[in-house]
Amino acid sequence: MFKTKPKYIAVLEPNPRVGFKAYVEEIPEIRAEGNKISEIYESLLSQISTKLKKDKKQIHLITSVRVTI
């Protein structure tokens, strides 16, 4: 039987002081910040994995960059 991975959305917002601030839309208490999106992604993925007690490979994290125009 085919199982789909739970999907989560990482929202990244530009921030002049730190590069980006990010949070997971479905679990807003999971947050990260930094200049490199790859490092932010890894931090958020690790936090989700720890919180849900699941292997990182079982989690599908989608990134969304939001800007104000």
C-alpha cells in the first residue's frame, strides 16, 4: 500500500536583520531564522522530526517565500 508523507509548509519572510525568518504554517511554534534557506530548511525539518517523533525522510516540507510589495 502506498503511503503519502505528511506535508508541511515552511513560510519564509525576508528580514533585513537576519536574512529570513521562517515558521511552519501547520505548527507555528516551530521557527528558524538565518541567511541561508538550506540551513533554515534543515532546522525546520529537524524540529518537525523531533516534535512528531518521525524520521526526516517521512516528512514532506514545502517552502514558500512571502514578500510584501
